[in-house]
Amino acid sequence: MKWNKGDPPAVGWYPARFARDTTQAWQNGYRWWDGRVWSWPAFPHENEFRAARWATKKEVKSYNQEIIWGTP
């Protein structure tokens, strides 16, 4: 996984985590990028209804610079 800083190129789900997370507890989370702000994380074991719920929960915009997103 290559981790990237800044805004993703398009709206959608991305593997994402806080850059400062060294515990790897949140490594496999996905967040929805709406073009402006990240959602709370969803995880692979959750169903689509729970993931959709987390997508509606928005992080504080100032966290954008602290969240890194992955590409294979």
C-alpha cells in the first residue's frame, strides 16, 4: 500500500488512517471522501448498512491534513 497525503483525486471510499497512528489498530479502515471532508472509518467486517452510516458521520475538517489515504 502506498500512503498519500492531501486530498484524494475523486469522491469515494479509500483505505485511510491517521498518519500518526503507530498502533496499526486502524490500519484496515476505509473512509468516504466526499470531496471536502473524510467520514468516520468503516471496516471490512461491517455490512453495507453500517458502512453507509459511518459515511454520513463526518470528521472535523481540520483532520483532513492528518489523514492519509492508500492506493495499491
